[in-house]
Amino acid sequence: MIKPDFTQPVPADLGTVHFIGIGGSGMSGIARILLGMGHKVTGSDLRDTDTVAALRELGAEIAIGHDAANLGNPDTVVVTSALWPTNPEYLLAKELGIPVIHRSQALAYLTSKREVIAVAGAHGKTTSTGMIITGLLGLGEDPSFVNGGVIAALNASSAAGSGDLFVIEADESDGSFLHYDTAVALITNVDADHLDHYGSEAAFEAEFAKFANGAKDFVVISADDPGAVRVTKLITSKRVITFGQENSADVRLFDVDATGARVSFSVSVEGKVLSAKLSVPGEHNAINAVGALAVLVGLGFDAAESLKAIEAFGGTDRRFQLHGVERGVSVYDDYAHHPTESAAAIKAAKAVVGDGRLITVFQPHLYSRTRIMAQEFADALSASDEVIVLDIYAAREDPEPGVTGALVSDRFKNQAQVHYVPNWDDVPAVAASLAKSGDFIMTMGCGDIYRMCPELLEALKK
């Protein structure tokens, strides 16, 4: 992966913008807004996805594959940290002296002169951001936003609104969440991750403290997560609103019923007790909703009206997303790629599947994360009835000798429930052979595992 050069000045006018890796969730959202502003947008990506097709329909010129010939003559090039330093388009842009800026700098450019609500945390960012956006729209606001996933009800991950508020999902993986002029910061949790970048849990938490202290107006932060509690102690001279199930939380969640397809709960806020029933499952989504509620209340909106608006949230792509049903077996996909996320997603899926069984098809993401958290992944995944583990989606890292998906599968206490299947092409048949009517198959990971869903449905049909 490249090390972003945040010292590169952002041009006053981005002009024609070329995105290297335009199909990514964050990159595509920025590209969509720039197209709406009248900028010429070009780009490249490894695959011709639905996201790429949608951008083409809006006028973007996009090449599949990375080649120096794709660069053209842009005024600005936008990149992500996941880019390899040998990328030919990146190298040519540097050689020609074209400004190359990180996607967080491009997003900061878009958010200038707006009141920025930035959502950060190891898990729950995309859903929490979507809930805040849904809530604001339900309250009659027209915010701009860039989210890390498509909001189902809006069929969009970004939009340019007419209001003063700009809601963004802020990425902590490379420290780029520090580059926004944040007014309101929501920290969903500070569960250690991205230690390949930060080096230690203490350094990871210190960066979140910088993010919180940089917020101009107020900070909303979890009262439940131990890392977030430690970060809260480092926040100085800021209005802080805590949320969660702890008795000390300013916005307190209780009476959670996550036994069905829609989670219900009660919340104590500003001396009132309110109840809600979401359109999505899982205790973790009740927690996300209460964090979003805390943001809206902090902005001055009525608590009851805000909670009612949040209830309309219908989920985001790749978060327990149903892809189809074949032979009585439902095939879902989930983005979970950290042990805590995996445990929450599996718990929610088990509540929905009822008497059926859950077969999780897990694709580890990053060699470093797999090596560091192999046991934690095994413990989380073992809550499924059956687990298929693939090999690692490498993303921005070079392979590490001896680090494969077997590191996870070998750590299961019950070896009868886990199947290490390193070859992608073999997985659908294995999953289909395990499944019975009434079961769920759920692909899991933030790599390209979602592309297996059609293959799983076809295998079930056969």
C-alpha cells in the first residue's frame, strides 16, 4: 500500500479528476458528488461492478484494469491508501507532476464551509452514518453525505444536499479521519484494529483522542466499549454525550429484544423513556441507533421525533443483505471483517434463522489481521453451526509466509464444524452440500466474497 502524502496541497479547483480505484465505496461516493458539481470525472478499477456502471451512467469515463494509458490529462488524481506503489497510473501522475491527493483530502475539499458530522469507529460506522442521514431526512433536513455503503432506501452512498450539514463516514485505518474540519464526532467504539498501521493499541486509542479533541462542537462516544471509555478520559474541553447500555450513559439503551428479524428496544434520554422497533435485526443495530439518536439530540432535534425518523432506516448494502433463496436456503452477505463484527453479525443471523442452521462462509481480510486475531476469529465464527474458511483476501499487503486461512480454521475447538476450503471454485459446492431447507448461508468479509453469492445460489439449484 502507498503511504498517503498529506502535505500535497489540494488545488483550489480540482478540475478534471481521475480516480484510481473509483469503484471503492468511499471513492465512488466522492466521484458521484463531483459529477453532480459539474466536474469531468475519469477513473479505473479492477472490476466492472454495478457501482462502476452507475458512475458511467452519470457521465464518468472508467477503464477496467490499471494502465498508464488510462490516466489521460487530468488536473487532479485521487487515490486511496490501498493502492500499490507500483500502480502505473499513480507512477505516471507523479512523474508528470499532477497533484495526487488522498481521498480524505478530496472529501475534506467537498465538506469545506459545511458543518461536518464525522462518524468513526472500528465497527458500525456505515450503519451509524446511514442512520444519522435517514434521521436527518426524516426530520426535514437536506444534508450532504458520503457513506461507506449504499443506503438501501436511498439507493445511494452519497448525495449533495442543500443544507448546512455534511455527514461522512471517517476512516481511521490510516489516520485520515484527522483531516476533516469536524464539528460533531461520533465514535461508535475503539476496538483495536489496523495495528499494522498503528503498531499498538495505545497508539490506536491516541489517534481517536486526537479525532475527538478536534471536533468543534461536541463528541458522542460509546459508554460500553472499553477502548472508547479510555479515549473519553483523554477528551478535554469538549461537550461529551455518552451512549450505550451502561447505567452511566447519557443516552441509555435497555430492554433490547433481538430475537427476531427486527430489533426492538427502549432508550432513556433527557429524562424521557422512549421505545423503538427497527427494520433491521441485531442488538448491535440497537446500539448503533442509540448512537445516532445521541447525535441528533445533541444537534437540538426532539428525541422522540428523531427516534421515529431513525426507525425508517432499512439497512445498507453488504450488511446482512439477502441475495436470494434457493431450495429453501437463504443466501446472505455481510461485510464483517473483525472478530467483534463477526460475532455481532452471527448473533443477529442466528436470531433470524430460528430453527434453521447458519452456515458462514468466511474470507479473512489482510495477512496481518489474520495473524494477530486468528484465535479471536475462530471463537467468534464458532457461534455458527457450520463454517467454511477461505484463504486470505490480501488487499493492500504482501503475503506472509505461513499465514493462510488455516490459521483460523485450525484454532476451532470443534474441528467437525469447520471446513478449510482454500480454492474459491470449490466453496459453493461444499456450502450447498451442507445446507438444508430453512438454513441460511452467509458470506462474510470485506474483500470480494460477496461475488460468491450468485455462485452459491446456482450451486443450491443444482
